[in-house]
Amino acid sequence: MKLALKLDAAGVTDVGQARKHNEDSLTVDSEANLYAIADGMGGHMSGEVASQSTLDELMSRIKIHAENIREPVRQEDYYNIVLDAVNACNELILAKNRNNGSNLGQGMGTTLVGAYFLQNKKQVVIFNVGDSRLYRLRGGDLQQLTRDHTMYQEWYDAGQKGTAPSKNILIKAIGLLENIFPDITLENVSEGDVFLLCSDGLSNLIDAKLLQKVLVQKIRHSPDMACNELISIANANGGNDNISVVIVKVDGTSATFNKTEDLDKTVQRRSV
């Protein structure tokens, strides 16, 4: 018998108050246990192409690897699955840029943040490129589990010397450089955990204290209600960018049986 995670998830993306079109994309796939946001860049339509193409490629690659993985499964196997998938996304957008005549560092690109839940292991693989974020609410406490790949973050970590650079200058993004080196971590999952993924259109307009307050209050009802409340607050605070939110709540675990275990239990019932 194994314990499978019971996840309740929702995702919402909104154009915001200032932009004419939405370059963000998101995926909420409960079958693959994959949840992700991509915040596209590149002007009219190009950013949207980069973000959606990235999520399509990510989903395709992870599903292929997951189907071919063999027992026993090691932690590094899941790390490599995600790493290979993210690198494939980068190569895809690089190829699209080359076909459009763009040089390295030019053309369309996208951030990427994701959570890939390992059903029978009560763990989640967290990965990111750029400044889209992932937070975890556990026991009422909110913690940011990703690190922004920006010039501002580098300046902050180095001691905040000199003039602060703009927060929107990325040092990593999908599709702009040949080697991107995503951050990939493995975290344990507990019943009651809430994972929040968001684009910077949300995190730039709602601070961590308010994020924590809204999650604690609204997650009692549903992830969907919490998503919509956060979108509404960001729009009320100016909505100067596209806004995307994905929320995953761990409701508990349920028992699952493999074929051998099911057969054994069937024999036992018949022999009684």
C-alpha cells in the first residue's frame, strides 16, 4: 500500500489594468501533478507564444520521462526529469528566435516557475527560471521557496551597496541564452500545505504579509476563491502587469494499492 497525495488546485490569469494583452500562461494538470506559470516577454503576441510554447513543451517532456522511469526511483531521477524538460523548453524558444532572425539575448522569452508533485513519495520538485515565484503556507507561516533571478536580487544578496537596480532586469530567462541552469529543489509535503505560484504581476503589488493573510482566510473555502481574491487585490493596487496565480492545497493522503497488493487482498477475502 502507498499513500497518494490528495491535491486541490486552481489557477487564474488576468490581463491586469495597464496591458492590452496577456503574455502570461499557466497550467494546472491534476493528472500529471504538474503546476506551472510562465510570464512571457517580447511584445505583442511573442511573449504569449514563448510562455505557452514553454508550458506545452514542459508538460510533454515530463509526461514522457515519467512514463519511462523505472523503480527504484531516486531523487536525482526526478531532478534530471525536470532539468531535461526545462532545457528542452529553452532550446525550443531559442530555435523559434533563430527562425525569426533574432540573436542570442534578443527576441521572445519567458520566466518559468513550477511544482511537480511526486504522488507516492509525499514530495514536490520545485523549479524556477526568472522572477516568477513559489511560496508555501505551512501552519499559517508563509515562506518563499524560490529565489528571483534578477539584478536586484543579486544586488540585495551582495549587501545592497550602491544604487539599487530595477527589479525587472532578469539575469535568467527561457529562450534568451544557451545555458540557463534552473534552480531545482526537492521539498517534503505535509497535509495542509498550500503552495502559491505567481508571476511578478502579483508579487510586485502584494507584499508577503498580505499574501499570507489572504491565503489563510480564503483557502478555507477553496483555492479558486483565494486565486480570485489575490487577482482582485493586485488589480485594485494598480494592476500594472499581467497577473497569474496558481494555488495547490494538500488536502491529505489516500491509500492506493499496486496490482500485486490488490491481488493479495482479493485472495484473502475469498479465503475467509
